[in-house]
Amino acid sequence: MPLVKIEKIDSEDFKIPKWMDCSWRRISCGQDDCPICGRIKRDRQKHIDKGEDPDAMSAVMEDVGNNFKEILATIKDDAMMHGIEIDNIEEIKEPPEPEVYPLYLKLLDWRKDIYRLAEESDETNSAWLYSVAGQDLMWYANTVLIKTYRQLSNRWHLDCGDQYGEADYEYTKYVLEECLKIIKNALRDLSQADSEFSKRFNLALIFFEGLETEITKI
């Protein structure tokens, strides 16, 4: 019995819904009818109506769990509309831990360097932290790390013969391409700005471009 009961996916027939972009982009669509943004708005209002802090960790964890279940159900329903049956998800093998992958570790070190730079900048009230480029860099430095491990896991599943990961592999490839472009543009802008950290941003860009080559080959 296969781990996932699924027919061959034609990428032209089934794609991850566009609204999934709101799960990783720094600026989401914010529309009430978006399965992600709309749900976040409703959840916040629910906590406010109950006299709870919508930003409290307990509220956030409750909402994340509920939202994840709802999103999975929505994707599964969308897949079934295209004749794709996703089953036995709980039986899927777990991929290796992220620390097993040298690429993940190198990217993690790069991200840590970015955060150390941010901490130094915060102590000197550096303006770059509040610029669009700075906010993009801090947001997508995390996102690219998470999505790189996701893609390494997708590749692992595909190499193991688990076909279910094909759709997510293609979507994550697109997400990584977008993150790579945003990060490089942010680092270029910051390295060209008149700042005491400009040289360090340039070094971060050079190192990141080396990682980009490995990421796109996953």
C-alpha cells in the first residue's frame, strides 16, 4: 500500500493555490476572502471580543494550529476537485533533521551573521533596520532558511519515491526563487547606502550568491 494514494499530477491541472503566498510573504494580500488573511483577521477579532490579547503566545499557538488544519483541508479539497486523492498523510516518513544537510548549516550561519549585524545596528539606532530593504532582509532571511529545508525534504521524499511531494516541490521552488531575488535586491540596496555597515552587507551578498547556486540545484 503506497504511503500516499495519489495519481500522477499534471502541473498544468493542479497547482498550489495562489493564496498560499500569504503564508510566507512579508506583505500579504490582506483581503477578507483570502483563506489565510481573512482567517487571521477573524481570529484576532475573536480574541479581542473575548477580552484576550491577540498577540499573546497562547492565542497565537491556538490560531496557528487551527489555521494549519483548515489550510490542509482546503488544499486537500482543491486536489480532489482535480481528481487527486491525498490519503494516509499520517503514514508519510519523516525526512532527516535539518542539521543533516550541509547547505542548511551554511545558510543558518549566514542568517545568524545577519541577525548579529542587526543587533549591532539596533544598539546604534541605525536607520537601515527600518527601511524597506532592511525589513525585507530580516523577514526573508528566516523565510529562505525555512523554505530551503522544506525543499531539501521535498527532494528527499521524491528520491525515496514519494510522489506526493511533486506539487510542493514545484511551489517551494517558486517561493525560493522569489526569496532569493528579494534578499539580493535588499542586500544590494543596503550595501550601496551611506552606512557604516555597507561593506558588511556587500560581503553578505557575495556569500549569499554562493549559497544561491546550491539552493537552486536542490
